Amino acid sequence: MAYASRDRNREQLEKEIQGEGYQDLLRGLQEGEPFLRRFGNWDEVLAFMREGTSRDPHKDDILRPIFRAHRADGDARWRTLLMVIFWPGLASIHRQKRTWDPDPEELWQNVLWTFLRVVCRIDVDRRPVRLVQKVFNDTVHDLHEEYRRTWDRTQPERPWDDEIHVLAVGHGIDFDRIALEELREAELRKLHGHRKAGRLGETDFLLLIGMRIYGESVADYARRVGVGYEAAKKRRQRAEATLRRVDDGSA
């Protein structure tokens, strides 16, 4: 059931990025990026990113302008695009680390949350190459750190996971971090806690990240996901009302 739901989410996201608003983003990038001009739409970009090896330097030619644009404007559509691009890698992490969590759905949600935190701090001016490996390795490393804290509380004698050391040796993890601002990090953790507790579904979780963390407006969200303004406004109001009830102690 969890895998079927994940596949549906992937299909929905892949359909979403076919919209005109996303094509406008691609056309905007193509003005300053000659390599991107060979692609007619994001589906062609996805096909290229999923072929060959992660070390193909042309994959950096695609990812660099996306990360640079996301760092400049925080538009939630960039995060959606990155999630779709990296989806096979995230699914691979989920398969490889299934022993870390007895609940596969919880593990998948933690993979997504960790991935979002990683892409939000990528600075291509500091790390311009091997971006596929950077994102993959940082996601695995940070996910392990999250679970290690749980293991330390519940299994104090559990040894350090040797596979992280192997990964570091094999792929060269860059441990230099560009930390999120304190308030942003606190808000991300708060929203993640609500999602883990079942108060927010994945859609509302991503919606509130866009609006609370990156200042996305209701109109921006409506255009991005292809719904009417009033429907988007009501979705946000319901999500915010749920969290207010929790804060007030009435839920």
C-alpha cells in the first residue's frame, strides 16, 4: 500500500511539472544556459537526468541553474522539480536503508524530509560540480544522523554504522555544511513533527513549507499546482487551523 501511494505521488508530481508555469521556468533558465536549450520540456530533462552515470558533467549543467534559481527566489516549484529529478535516487535510499526503520512509510517520509533540508542548503557557488553525488550523499548522511539519535536513545550499545564510513571513502562526502538559519530550521522541525504525528498530510506539509519558510503566496501555490485561488486558500486555512488547535491545546 505504501509503495502504491508513493508511485501515485510520483505520477502526480510528474504530471504537475508538465504545466505551463513550469515550462516558463525552463524557458527562463534557457536564456542563460545554452546546454538547456536542447530540451523542449521538463520530461526531456528528466529523461536525460535518468540516463548514464551520476558523474556526467552535463548533469551539473542542469542542476546548477536550478539550485541557483532556488537559492535566489525560494520558489517551491524548484523543490518540486528537484524532488522529481531525484526521485529514483530517493527510492534507492529507501530500499537500501529499510533496516533503519520497521515502518517503511515513516522511513520514506523521513527520506523526503531529509532531502528537502539538503536541497535547501545547497550553494553551487561553493560546490559547483558532482551535485548528484552531493545531494545523494548528504541525504544518506543526514538521514543516518537522524536515526542515530533515535538509536542512541533506544539502543545505547548500538555501534556506529560502518556503511557511512564506506560511503564517505567511496564517494567523498563533503562535510562542510551551509546551515539553515535558526528560525527556518526550527520551523522545519516543527512542521515535520506535525507531519509525523499525522496532523499534516504530505501535500499540506509541502504547502506550509512553501508558505511559512519561503514566503510563497496563496496565488503562487494555486498557479503551481493548478487549482483555483479559493481552493488553495481553503486548503491553507484548514492546515493552519489544525496547527492552531494543537498550539491552543484543543486538539
